[in-house]
Amino acid sequence: MRRLVESFFVLAIAILMLKDTTACQGHDHNCVGSHESQANCCDGLYCHKPVSTWAEGKCYYGMPHSGQGGHQKTHGSEGGLSGGLLSADQFRRTMEACESSSQPDQYPRVLKAIQLAGITSKEELAMFLANIYHESATLRYVSELNPEAGYSGGVAYKGRGYIQLTHDYNYRDASIGMYGDDRLVKNPELVEKDLDVAWAVTAWFWKARVKPTLNLADFDSSVKAINSRELYGYSEQLARRKRYHSAIKNILVS
């Protein structure tokens, strides 16, 4: 009887250990798997690791780069990502309502960005889309056209991404938050040359910089986190953001 109890105890411990090793790993937790695959990271996180294939990596936000190997956890359909918040038809209508033609090729990327940004309500999604549509001229531009002087680190750190990441310290924070290294500081052009990176940076900024102070009842709270100057004298730009927000919210929430 004692031997049976001991065997049962050992089996229980083994099951608990197996459960622990198969559970997904959160942000900044160790991961085991190929570089920039989802490996054993939780949804929205990817395993970033040194060149050495044997080394453990860390789970960070950021999409795998196209053509760099690894694999991405599949969801069977776009509805498995964030299609429940934004249908393809709604995406088209929001673009048209904000003075642009539809860009259907961007729809899957938008869905992935929604997931990475941790957006779970249509009210927040309306704010997110209104701001990125304004910042990128409704997804037409991924790089600032007329960069201002005075950016920390120089003009190399001009606005990029669909939310216009600027200043070397923001590039550094985004790079560390997404990849655990300074690749975006060393090569800031990645944010405009690789659309997956551009969207990942956009999602990172929203989750790290906007969400902590976001008030879903106050659209200005999102603007304050992105470009507070518009709240104090840039009435035309602020009016456009609010116009976009109203149009998008009517499509998503009404």
C-alpha cells in the first residue's frame, strides 16, 4: 500500500511539472524554441533569442519578420485574432469614412496589431483607428514626410510606424520591449521598411504608452498620450482626429 501511495505521489508531481513546462510564457519570461517563433510564448508574444540556437530566449511583443524562419501560431481564420472586433467590411467602411480608399491587404495586419495592442473593446478600437489613421494619412505613409529638427538622437529618429514613433529613447524602449535588444536603435529604418515591424511598433506604443492613461469616455486622453501639443493650439489636427473618431465609432459601436 505504501509503495502504491508513493507511486501515486511521484505521478502527481510529474503531471504538475509537465503542466508547468507546457504552460505558455508571458512577457519577459524564458522561452524555448526557434528564434522569432511563438514557441511556448503566450498569444501575441514571440521568442527572441541570441544567435546560439541552444540558448533560451525571452518572450517579447513583436511579429516575426517575413522570411526569417520560425513559425507563427495559426488561428484557422481571421476571426480567431480580432475579427470579432473589426470585420473586413467594417475596416473598409472606416477607411472610406476617413477620406481614403480601402486597403484590403492591410486588414490582416490591422487585426494582428489589435491583438498585440491588447485592444478588447470597440470603444478602444475606435480610438486606436482614429489616431493611426490621422498619424499615417489613413495608412498611406509609414514615415514622417517633413521631419522636424530637434528630435533626440537626430533626424534618424524621425516619426515612423502608423503612430509615428519619434526620438531615440522611444526607439530604444520599443526595441527592448519588443525584442529585448537595441536593433531599432541601430537600424531605425526597419520601422518603415518592414510593415510587420511598423505595425508591431504601433501596437507596442499603444499598449505601453497610451493604454495606461486611456479613458474610454475621453478621446482627448488618447491624443494626450500620443501628441499632447495638439490639445494646446493645433486645432486643425485635433479636429481631424475627432472627426475620424466620431465616424469610426458610428461604424463600430452603433
